[in-house]
Amino acid sequence: MAEKEPYRLEAVLTLRQRAEDEAKEELARQLRALRLEEQELQKRREALAAHQRKRAEWVREQTQQLARGGAAQDMQRSTRYGERLRDEETDIQARIPPQLERVEVQKVEV
């Protein structure tokens, strides 16, 4: 009977070690997933900022051209371009909240 006790203890320790290793692996996987989601969120925020800078530069150029007395046809074309920039900016902004939500979900899982 004394011989069985070390075996049982060893089996329990082995099971405990496996469970601990699996928990560590799962935590590492979740942390990697969180890091990826945060990187994607940062990428989207940077894209939005870059687009906003591009649009602001366009507005400055249009203001200068208008001050110089630009042609009406050119102004109409640029207005359509400005609307497209505004729509793109709205689209980029709309992609940020879902990504932010995914980051928050990953934080809860970790």
C-alpha cells in the first residue's frame, strides 16, 4: 500500500502541472489576441488622423483657390471630391467603435 501513495501523488502533481501549463498557454494566446486587436485599433485611429489631415489640407487649398477666383467648373469638381473625402472619413470613423468593442471583449477575456 505504501508503494501506491507516491504514484498517486506523482499522478496528481503531473495533472496539476498539465493544467497549469494549459492555463499559461491560454493566457498567452489571449494576450496575443488582445495585442493584435489593440494594434488594429491603433492602425484605424492613425488612418483616421491621416485622412483628417488630408481633408484639412484640401480645405485649405480650396479656400486659397476660391480667394484667387477659381473657375466655377473646377469648384464643382472639387466639391464632389470634398464630399467623397467626407464620406471616406465617416466610413473610417464608423470602423473604430466596433474595433474598440473587440479590444474591450479581449480585455475581459484576459
